[in-house]
Amino acid sequence: MVRRFISASFFASAFIWVAVSFFDVEIEVVRVLFIYSIGFVLLMIFIGLLLVPFISLFRKKRSSLLEGKPPDDADHTRTTDSDSDGSQSG
């Protein structure tokens, strides 16, 4: 996770350096983009935290097979009949 953060920071700073150096982008534009980006991320985090209780109300309950428990209504004992293998004893 730290390696990804360092890598992302390096490429973001290289992108900004190239934009300012070679394409004559003003520092103020980069500053506004940075501030709006941080604001957007914080807003999305806040909206996500607000929506978690509402989404959990509408989600289906996990089936017991996904939890690793057998269903309550299923009987897992098998009875062996002489007719179960298809042969007729007669």
C-alpha cells in the first residue's frame, strides 16, 4: 500500500511538473485542481458513509451456503433404498 502511494505521488508530481514546465500551465490552475480534487474525494467519502446504513437495509441477507452453514430445513441424512441404484430386486 505504501509502495502504491509513493508510486502514485511520483507520477502525479511528474504530471504536474510536465504541465507547468512544457505546457505553460499556471501554478494557480494546478493549485485549484488540487484543492477541488481533495474536496471531491472528501465529499465522496462523506456520501459513502451516509449511504452505508441505507444500502444495508436493502441488501439481501446472505444465504447460509455462503456462510458455510447448512440450511436449517435441509436434511443431510441419506436413506439407502434397494431401488436407489436403479436395479430391481424381484
